Amino acid sequence: IKILGEVKEPPSFDDFDYKNYLYRQGIVGIVYYPELKEAKEANFLYKIVNEARKKADKNFSESLPYPENYFVKAVILGEKRELPDKLKEIFNKSGIRHITAISGMHIVVLLNILASFLIALGLWRQQAGLLTLFFIVLYIFFIGFQPSAVRATIIGGGIIIAQIFGRLPDTTRFLLLAAVAMLFANPFLIYNIGFQLSFLAAAGINYLTPFLNKKLKRIPNICGLRNVLSMSLGAQIFTIPLLLYHFGYFSLLSFLTNILVVPLMPFLLGLGIFALIFGFISYWLSFFFFLPLFIISRYIIWVASTFSQFTNFILNVEISLILVIFYYFCLFVLIRKILIKQKYWFLGA
């Protein structure tokens, strides 16, 4: 689309920094009453993807009741903007809003599902790894290159390539590579809260999960309970100050709600992906996946709704940027001490 108009700097108001708000979305200017000069049709590939997204959206909308359909579309298709405000609020208050975004956890689960399926078909591990990476890139393109998914794909792809060449994967370097590559492509992502929280959560899982696993060794690892708890704690420790700084509140029950919900996410993602794939073939074939998908999504929404009512456990605190910086400095010192004790350096874990 080509338009004609005068680009102006976004204004800032006394009670709302509109300019900074637009910067966080990569918008540097606004045009009032633009004149449409030319409009061309999208290329063939984009038209196919757009039609596929419309069909998938319709299939999920018609096969699941409200509000489960909006929740599943957010998880599988990345349609977070369509989530009802009430649903966003209960997920925020219960501390599990992160599951509605396509994150590293989603990509890791999809990598494992695809790789296992391809190996079961008789492919070598190297062939399965490359094909898995190819399909994940297609999926990222399908959902619109969301920052958290791109980050996870770069890290996951790097790990797969390292394994193919017989090298030990270095998660820290892949994390830094993902950040640099994404900021090089779009420097304004640095203002995106989702981008900030995504990398902090990934860093927390990377650096603290092994340490917390040892500290929580008395907790049985039934169905991966200890691993889920360690990963959740690691991510929360790294993201709490930023959440308080941006939003001013944090749920003290989020650790419990994550334990009740996160172990079910692989099943939700697997069923959702199969429903998505078979939905392009036949509506009736995909329908067999929607009943268990509905049961799991209904349970997750029930957990979020129930725990969001415990308002006494919601911590309302607004902290300054200086306090945030001090917190992360202390966290850096602590992580460095842990890694040195394990005979590792901070950037070479």
C-alpha cells in the first residue's frame, strides 16, 4: 500500500506518554488523513498463508465454545489481541498470562513432537532435526513472526544444528544471538515488554533451573513436577521486578497456578497442532481432537478464574527503575557466584 501524507512526530500527553507507547510497537511517526495512492494485491505466498489462517481461525471458532475458542486460538495461532478483557484479567491475576503467548515452551514442545514423529517414520536423527527446523520456520511464518517465537526458534534451531554437527549446544550464546538478530531486524523491540519478559524468563530458566532442581531434590519429580516448579521459579525470579515496574502488581499464587497448569501445556499444544493440521484436510477429522482440547482448556480457565479471586494474595507494589537495576545487579552477582561454584563462567554456561 502506498499513501501520501505528512509524517509527524507522535504527541505526548500529560497523563499518557503516547509517543513512547507507539515506540514500543515500532511506530515512529503518524500521518493524519493520508491519501491512498496505490494498492497492490499481496503476493501468492502471502495470499495462501492468509487464507490458511482464515480457515484455521474459523475451524477453532466454530468447534469450541466461548471463551475456550479464544484461549486456544491465542495459544495455537498467536491471536492474543482477540482475547476478551475479562479473560486477560483473570490470567494476569492468577499469574499464568504467559501461557497465552507463543513462547519458548511452545516451540520446544513442537520441536520434540515433530522430531519424535519424524524419527518414528524411520528418518535419521540429523534428517529429522533439519526437517523439524524447516516445519518450525513455516509455523513461525504462519503465525506472523512473533518475537518470543522467533527467539525460541533461533535458540532451538541452534541447538539442533549443534547436535547435527556433534557439538555441545551453548544456550547462552544462542540466547544472545537471538537478541542481537532480532534487535538488528527491529531495534524498537527493545521497548516491547513482551520481548523484555521473554528473554528474562529464558535467562532465568537457563541459569536457575539446574540450581533450583538440586535445592528442591526432596520434591518428587512425578510427571516432571520438580522440573516444572524449578523452571517456573527461575522464570519468576528473573521477571518479578519488571512485572512490578510495568504493571504494579504480582500474584503470590502464581507458583501454584503454574504447577497446576504448565504440565498440561504439551498436551494442549499437541492436540491443538493436530486439530490445526487435520482441519485443513477435513473438519470431521479435526473434530476428534477438539473434545480433549476443550476439556484441558476449560480446566485451565477454571484454575485461572478460581485463583484470580484470591485478591489478598495479589501484591500491589510500584517500584522505581533504580530499584529494578539494583535488583538485576544483585541477581547478576548471585548467578555469577553460582556458575563459578559449578566451574563455569557467566557467558559460557
